[in-house]
Amino acid sequence: MSTLIAGHNTKFNSKLTTLDALRQLPEPQALGVRHHPVPHAVLVHALLTEVERRGYTTQRTQLALGANGAALFGILDLTPTQAGLLVPDQERVLSLGFRNATDQSLAIQGVAGAHVMVCDNLALSGQTFAFKRKNTTGLDLGDAIATGFDRFLQHARTLELQIERLSGTALVDGHAKQMIFDVFHAHIVPVRLFHDVSRFYFHPTDDQPDCQPRTQWGLHNAFTRAMRDLTPLRQFGATQGLGRAFGLTADEGPVLEARGA
């Protein structure tokens, strides 16, 4: 299972970019007879078109380009425009994460997520899904995006159920401390954020209501609140690793809970 964002690889260290900036990039060149790279701007446009076709509007778009311009990672926050569509809890906004590469290093993949509106914390599933395959000849981008969006909605429903599980799982302080240690020991989150996470969870202020519940979700929010100062790519990667550790997947149990039992 791969992460949406590569962790410490300097190849991916970059800042946020825009769709207009992506349109200005040089046309990516094929690296072999079977390689047919999808330009980043073309992919983002196809995703935005599919989002609208499915009855959603894009509330916010975050795009991060790798340092060499080959890798793209993004988050789309979605709001339904029709009745009957998937809507998270009223405290959250549905998010679609995705990645692409024009140098054959990454397949077009996605991840289901949610933004917590009161604090802008990002939660990501620990499980990616494939839109289709690497950028090769014969790729029908429209079909791949449509198929991937179906998978995204399936994963998003599962993510909501898992978030509800975290919200309903109370923590005693000893177990919370063990879970914090396990996350840092696994190098999921930079150790320099240890004191921030501990302060947010054990001593939340009135303007940090997301961290106040003594539950696994409150602890997850303490982590994601502390991680907001990370670079975009590092934040996205750590957030998905955190989701995997807390069991925000379709086929895995909560790793940290199992270790703490």
C-alpha cells in the first residue's frame, strides 16, 4: 500500500501551486514507446469536470508540484449541489486527494479524505485507490477518472464510518500516551511536533474544540492540528500515514489500538 505523498524524498519538497501555473508547464515528453504522460493540468481539469458531473462543486483546490515538476499531488474539497449525494458529518467537508507523475515514477492514484471545518484539520484514509495505471499508451483518461471516482466514493463512505468509530472510542490518558509514542516511534510524524501534539490533546484551549474530546478522534485531531505547519507534501504524506495508524482504511484494523491492547 503506497502513500499519497512521498515522505522525506527531496524530489517532492515543494510549495503549493495553481492550475494556471500547471498550464504554463512544458509539455511532458514520453520516456519510451509505451509511455504517454498525462499533463498535470489535463488531469486536474478532468478531475474537476468529473466532480461537476457527479453533482459536486469544488469548494477549495490545493495543488503541490514536485521540485522537478514531474510529480503532482492535490486535494479537492467537495460540496454536493444535489440531494441524495454523499455528505460527511456537518463538521466535515468531503475531500479527494490525488497524485500523478509524468516521469513513470507514480501511477495516477487517489485517496479519500475530509477537512474538519472548525479547525481546517485534514483527515486522510490510509488506503489509496488506483484511477487506473501508470501513464501509458491506450489510457482512456475520462474512463479512468470515472472509475476512480466510483472508488473514491466507496472509500469516502468507509472513511466516514471509521471516523465515527474514532469519535466513539474513549481514551484513558495512559493509552493516549502510548498511542502518541507509537506514532512518533514509527516516524509517521516529525518528532519535533511531540510537544505540540501533547499540548493540544492534554491541555486544549477553548479555541481548540477539535482536540477536547478524550477520544481517538480527539487525539487524531491533535496530531493533524500540529501537522499544519509542515510543508504541503510532508503534511499530506504524514496525514495518510496517520490515517493508516488509526485504522482509517477499509480492510485494516486500528493499528495503534491493537498495539495498545
